[in-house]
Amino acid sequence: MSPEQKYVVGVDLGGTNLRLGLANRDGALVARWSCPTVGIRDPKLVVDLIRDGVDHLGRQASVPRRDIHSIGVGAPGITNVEAGVVIATSYLMGWRDVPLRDLLEAALGIPASVDNDVNVAAIGESWVGAAKGTRDFVFLAIGTGIGAGIVLDGRCFRGAGWTAGEVGYMLLPGTPEVPVGRGQPGQVEEMLGGNGVKSQWQLIWKADATTLPKDLTATEIFDQALLGDSLAIEILRRCAHILAQLIYNIALVLNCPLFVLGGGVGMHSGLRDETQRLLDQWGTRVQPRLALSSLGTDAQLMGAIRLALDIGQSQTAHPD
Amino acid sequence: MSPEQKYVVGVDLGGTNLRLGLANRDGALVARWSCPTVGIRDPKLVVDLIRDGVDHLGRQASVPRRDIHSIGVGAPGITNVEAGVVIATSYLMGWRDVPLRDLLEAALGIPASVDNDVNVAAIGESWVGAAKGTRDFVFLAIGTGIGAGIVLDGRCFRGAGWTAGEVGYMLLPGTPEVPVGRGQPGQVEEMLGGNGVKSQWQLIWKADATTLPKDLTATEIFDQALLGDSLAIEILRRCAHILAQLIYNIALVLNCPLFVLGGGVGMHSGLRDETQRLLDQWGTRVQPRLALSSLGTDAQLMGAIRLALDIGQSQTAHPD
């Protein structure tokens, strides 16, 4: 970064929203901008939106474009970080082999870096979040889908084909014996993802068993469990059991001492507490500590800012 | 290694046998020695045996002790490689926190290096075996117990507490919902380990269903499956299904393109072929290639030799 280039942009690109942050070289946010992306699938339109966002951020913070050093992006799909190519996203965007880095560099005239959104969130938590100072940990994003960002020895581990951490497809006691086909939600997602939790609730819901409505979100169900509804407690316990099994299996492979839980479903303290209780009860072979994401919905944004700051530097997950 | 120190010793230390190899600086074996270790638990006695073995090797190959540069050991338990301490072995040896490296260096007067036996086997396969030239792979040892040696980006990955790869305890469809307690065989070992395969056979064995005896080893059962016995085919299919689930789950986490199968049960080509068929049939999310160990029972010995050669050099799994 040259002395006059004092800023970077981080981008959290999702299937429903685009969120940008302008940060100084210490990583402190000085401006934010966001817009919906529902229905926008064409990569060129997405890049145009990002360019508009960068312009907005510059005006908002009175930072001229020439003072912006680089841009980092978390993309919702399998990403070849070396080539800067988004290999595949879910059906929402339907991308295949999109050279996002090149598109951004051509549109903005500054260096860009692209990575998978869950990996980027892990990098954010590693840098300034719940995993700060921990060299080995797993970030588990539990929302509609489920995925893991793996940091080993201070570096994000992405796998030989860039798909490490696809743990939403894991086979566990209680899942079908055979993996699901392509394009379908994973077995663990079907039970522990946002829609999975709702479906479980609706399956056991009976008007005479609870005073709660049949239509509740995963988070609302967990809230009601903490308030004492016995049917909601049943769902929370099931979900914690599945999450504990998932974490146990990952910990057997990686021997990671810390799991950071993020995403709309994963960040519920009731789920964390019950899952930790189960893991502790199961004994000492692997006893990972569970922490809630401390960055919340900003984990990806902060990780993307770290990506941008790292351009031209070594690619550690956090620089200390 | 000084110019006159032309040799290293590799040690495969097991619960039933101790095997030593003397190799030149290119890793070529010039002498072997072995002895039983049944009933020998005292670490000092084991070190005495190793010293005797080194003396035997020297006489056998007419190599004076001063020409031996270093010694590498694969130990049957959780090992802190940095400290050279065997943290815990199974009940066979019952070791807890044995400073094996220091004991060896004091007894032999040469530098020593110690690692877990499965990791050492993975290093052997990486260096001169079935995984040569592959930077990311998992070595699966399937014998009485089951464990994985994980090589990522050319380096053996051991985990924050030295227990990465304890996959014999994984929770899968069909296993109990809750992990087994300390000191018990893992859930996958109970089904896929040598004794587990025998138990499965004895459970479904009926005199009118097969002409084969009730008392067969895992390998004999797999052999008979390839010869067409329908009951043995049933066992082989069950084992392949469990192994495919185990590999699928590990591959979801690590995105490793290659699994090398070793150990008395794991090295059966019938098991490999049926497992590969299942993984291929399950589709394209993760499609690891399965290879049989090419070093067989020498994988640990060769890995231990590599450990010895690496002393004073950087600790890559293979040096190319």
C-alpha cells in the first residue's frame, strides 16, 4: 500500500444483499453501504452494483478513488482463490466459473481478492472476532445452509479443490445412509438449517401440545425453548444433539480446540449452551470449546477487508 | 548429516513387534531386524531392545555406530512431536507421557525423532509409496484399530493436541448416537476393525447359509466374498458401505483427492474396489480416489527412516 492509499473496501456478496464497507489501513470501518441483490444474477450487473457502492462509500467518507488501495470480496460459492474465480454458487445466483476478480479489477482499476463467504467470515473472526489469537479453529456458519471455514496454524485451509468444509452434507446417526444428490440441501442442513428447524417444529407441532403458533422461525423456536415451552425444548435438544455430533466428527478429524458458531441459526446462545453441555458430557476424547461469533453479520465484511489489506502481503488468516 | 555419517535407523514400534531398518542417506534399506514385544511394557526395556537392535543392524551391515546419524520412531499412540513425548498408548503398552526421544538419545547418543505410527506411515507413503507426488491425502490405517494420518500441502497435519485423525470414533448412520467412553474401541472400529468384521460375520453366520466355518479372520471373509460366498459378500458390502461413509465425511471436511488404505483389513483389494464403487455411485460432490498402500507393513518403517533423515532439515512430509 503506498503512503497516500489509506483505504480498502470489503464486500459481503450474498444471494439477497450486497454489503460494502470502507476501512482505513487499521481495519476500522469509516463508511458502509448496502443494497438488495434479489433477482440480480448477471455477474456484470453485480460488478456494476459494487462499483456504484464504492463510489457511494467514497462520497460518504470524502475519500477520493485514488486513495483506495484494493477490494476484497466474500462470494456465496466455491471459489478458486488463486485464480479469483467463483466456480459455483447455489441456485440463487447460479454462477459457474465467473472470473470475479478480473471483472472487478477491470471495472475499478484496483487489485481485488475473492474468496468463499464462509472462509472470509472465518478470516474475519480470526482477525478481530471470537477466534482472535487462536491458530486452529473452525468457523461454523449455520443459516439456511451450513458450511465450515477452517483455519489451521493461522491460515485458512481451503482444500485441493477449494471445497473443504462442506460439512452440511455430513452423514450422521439419523441421517439417510447415502449422500443426497447434486443441487439438494445437505443431510445436516435438512435438520439443522433454518428451514430444517422449522420443518422439525411443524412436524411435531400439535395445537394441544403448545400455545405457540405452527409458523415460527428457527430463532423464535429456540427463544421459546429458553422461555420453557416443552415442545420448543424438544426441538432445541434435537438440534443441539445434531450439532454436537457434527462438531464431534469434525473435531476427530482436525483436533481443533475452538468452534466459532455463526449464521442466523448458529448464533443462538441457547443452541450453543445445550451443544456445549452435550459435548462436555460425552467425555474427554475431543472437547472443543464453542464460542458465538462476536462479529455477527459483520464477520464476512471484516474478513473481506482483511483480504483487501492482505493484497501484496503474505496470505495469513491474521497478521500477528 | 556429516559426510562420514551415511546411515539412519527407522523403528516401527508396535504392541506385538519391534521392527528396525538401517538405511543409507538415499533411504535404501541395507539391513533389517525385528523382535516380539508382547508383554514388554516398561519404556526402559523397549529402549534397551531398540539399542540391541541398532547394534545388530550395525554388525549385520558392517556399519560402525559412529556412521549412524540419527533414529526415527513410529510409536503406537498420541505423540507430542515437538517434545518427543508419547502422551498415551492403548492398553497393550499402557504408556502415559513417556519422553521416548530423550530416552533414546541418552541410550544411543544420536538425535532421535518420534511421531505417532499412523502419521509415520502416512509420511512413508508420501515419500516413497502410494501417495508420492500428492500434496493432499489421507492415509487410513484399518487393522484392529482405525486411524488416519493427514497430509495437507505436503506436511503431516497433527492437530492442536496431537490427536488429529482419530476417525475410528466417528459417528455415522448406524452407529450409536453418542460417542463411546474412554478406553473403549471406537464406533467405526467396532464395525470395520479386524475384530469388528469377525463379529459381524459371526452374528449373521448360520450353518445352512454358508459352507464356510464360523471362525474366519476379516481378510479371509473378504477373500471368500471375492470367491462368491453370498454371506461373505454381505459382510464385504456392509464394510465397504461403512468405509465409504467414513471417507465421504473426512473428504467433506478436508477436500482431499486421495485416500491411501493401509493396515491388515484396509489393504484388501476387494474392500477397496467395492468402496470406490460406492463413492463413485454417490456422485460428484466429493470423489476421492482410493489407493492401496504400496509399502504395506513397511510404511511405518520407511516413514520412520524419513523422520530420521529429516532431523536437522525442514519437517516436510516429503522433501521434493
